[in-house]
Amino acid sequence: MTSQAVLDALIIGTGFAGVGMAVQLQEAGIDNYLVLERAGDVGGVWRDNVYPGAACDVPSHLYSYSFAQNPAWSRKFAAQPEIHRYVRDCAQRFGVTAKTRFHSEVASAAFDAATGLWTVFLTDGTEFRSRALITAMGQLSQPAMPRVPGMERFKGEVFHSATWRHDIDLTGKRVAVVGTGASAIQFVPEIVPKVKSLVLFQRSAPYVIPKGDRAYHALEKLAFAQAALLQSGSRAVQFLVHESRALAFTSLNKLMKVMELQFKFNLRRQIKDPVLRKTLTPDYPMGCKRILLSNNYYPALAQPHVSVVSGAVQAVDATGVIGPDGRHHEVDVIIYGTGFKATEFLNPLQITGLNGVSLQERWKQGAEAYLGITVSGFPNLFMLYGPNTNLGHSSIILMLEAQMGYIRQCVSRLLADKLRYLNVKQGAEQRFNADLQKQLKQSVWQGGCTSWYVNEAGRNVANWPGFTVTYRLRTQRPDWNDYQQAS
């Protein structure tokens, strides 16, 4: 079945980005839009990641839409069910759910220069045509499974933390956890009390600092609800604290020493065994990989039935995991906490722009975009959470809202001026990315470690090298001189 009506905008994804973008379009008076969602509910990463202990490492008041502050957050750092509920409530309240087509997975999209329309094809063969195509698929939507010899031979239970198997009871089981990223440090402490034994394989140790989490008192929540200024003040303080940390990641790496002292104190206080403490001490500069927050990760690893093995897993066989030293660890369950394919933007979508060029071909050396939003040769295509718009120091919602405002202006201009298309000029895109990569070379992320920020070619395609304020100023108003405008 083919949809014949031409849409003004088509959004792919219903996480924070997709829902917020839909609200922005509505505020601009653009109601002829549709949101496509592959699952049966909104929420994106907060719908999908339901592993034990899943929570945010950005304070709740900052990890919220500026236009939909929530005075009822139960904790300073909200857990997954509450964040998912918040996104779902926003989608309902602003009418986005009604404009969403669920169970609609996009397979490909192609642009027609003659008509200025994108044709979007779903996996079931359905087609949609739209003036603007907006991707809101996130950087953390495709679980990454490591390539380990013999993985298919294992006779026990296997799953990735992003597709947690709640039907598997881990009580009394021998469990192997592969990976020590942000997900693993949250679920490992939750399962340690249940399992018979747990062996944690870490390719490299993460830096873990205390998480200043606590429940909000009923009186605090009442005050936030009655006086919006109080919540705005709380958000402003959190913003300033987090924004100041950008200096440590980018231009003044020596400031990272403050957080390094925090890490050392935390490790020494919670891990008494000097051998284990050495195993859990990273061998790369702090901040090069994502800094993790937890109050219970180290105490969990100090338990007598838990062991930590450093180095890459050699192989998996029918009964267990073979570690880097050749030792065989017999286990009943293997859980991969190995993160996501964060540098493979928009995959597995097949996107074709002008002259039949595919976006995958264009990005063969690594994804890049002008302001992380538009790509030359792909007119009327706008990305949320695109290349180099991730943060190491603050809330991604701040970046998303800046992008939403920018895209809203672009779509409004397309419609108001009856343009066939807006295509960012190649020179503008190249200048932007040359400057960006130059700044990134001074950052702590180029400290020589292997992280999900950097692709296989060694190019940082994920992070923004500066303040969120700088990005918001850059995206406040489109510079139409940087775009080819075809009528």
C-alpha cells in the first residue's frame, strides 16, 4: 500500500529528538507531518534499554525539555522507567502520539531533484513522500556485538544488555559479563547479589566517579511544582556546573586532574585489595573515554564471588569463555555489555541523494555534516544528534533543542518560499568540519585510547569540541548564504 499525499515533513524515530522535533514543527504551524517508529511505543533508547539499574548520568532537571519541565522527578538522576514515562507523557500531551505511525521500520529513502521530494520506503513496502526528511534515530540505537571466535558454539544463554532477557532468571547462575561501559557499570551491581559467580571481562578499565544521586523529598517536589522559578534555578545551576566541565575535555585538559583525584579517592575508599585496585586503574588519560558515574560498581566488584579479568576475550566455546591468558571460565550465561555502533550514523538505512550518490558511500571515511545537521548533496535532509553533536560534559537535550530550532527554521523556509530544496554548499560543510577536527585534536578524546567516539580510521565523528552555548549560538539562525536554494 502506498501513501499518496505529500507530507511537509517526515520524522524517523520517537526518542527525545523525534518527539521534541514534532512539537517544534507544530509550534511553527507545520501540522502536515508524520512520525515513523519501528517499535510499538515512543521512547527510543529509554524504551529499549530495560536492563536492571538503567538510569541517566545527567541530572533529571537538565535531562528534560526546556518547554516541558517536570517538577515530579523522583530522584536527582532519574531511572529508565521514569524517563520513558516522561517521553511518553510529552508525546501524548503535545499530540505527537496521534501523528505517529508505529511498527513502521524505514528501509531506505531517495531524493528526487526534479520534484524536491524524498520518497521513504518502509520494510513492508509502504511508501511516503515528503518535502523534508528528518532523522531522529540517535547514536545509541544499534547494539554492538564483539567479533569473538566461537560465539555461536556456546550452549548457555546469551544476550546483549540493550536487549535484556528478563525471562532468564540469573539466580544461582555462573555469569560472564563482557564489557565495562556505561550499561555494564549499572547492571553488574544489580545482578551480583543474585548470581552464584560473576566474571567480568574488561578490555580496559573505565574511570568511575561517585554519582551525587538522591531521592527528592516530597516538600522539594511540591516547591518545584508551586514555584517554577525554583526548578528553573535548579536547572540553571546544573547547567552552569556541567557547562564549565567542557574546558577540561577540550582546551584545558589539566583541569581533568580534579576529577582524577575524585576517581582515585573513590577507588581507594571502595576497593581495599591492592591487586584488584591496580586491575581497575585505567592506563589512559581521564576523559579519553566516557567518564562513568556509580556508587555501587566498585563495591560489587569487591565481592568474593566476583572476579575481574583484564584484556580482550580470546574465544567462546560450548561451556564458557576463554580469557586473554588462555584460561577457560565455565559459565551458564554470557551478557554482552559492549555498547552500540555509535559511529555508524543512520545505518542500516540506505539513503540516496543527488545524482544517485548514497550517504554510506559519501561517509566511507567517516560521517560528517554541516553543524551535524545537513550534508551537501542530500537536500532537505536534516539530522538530529548527527555527527559531532554528542557531549562528554552535559545534557544532550541542550544540543537537540538547538538542532530542533535550526531545522524548524529550514523547513519553514522551504514551505514559505515554496523552494524545491535547500542544499548545504560543499565548501561550507568542508570549512566547518576542517575547523571542527582541528579543535578536536586539542581535546582529551584524542589521548590515544580506543573509544566509541572515534571510528576505525581514528577520526572523532561523535563529539562536539566545546560548550553547548557555542553550539546554540552557531545554530540560532541558519546562514542562508551557506545553502543552495533551488526554486
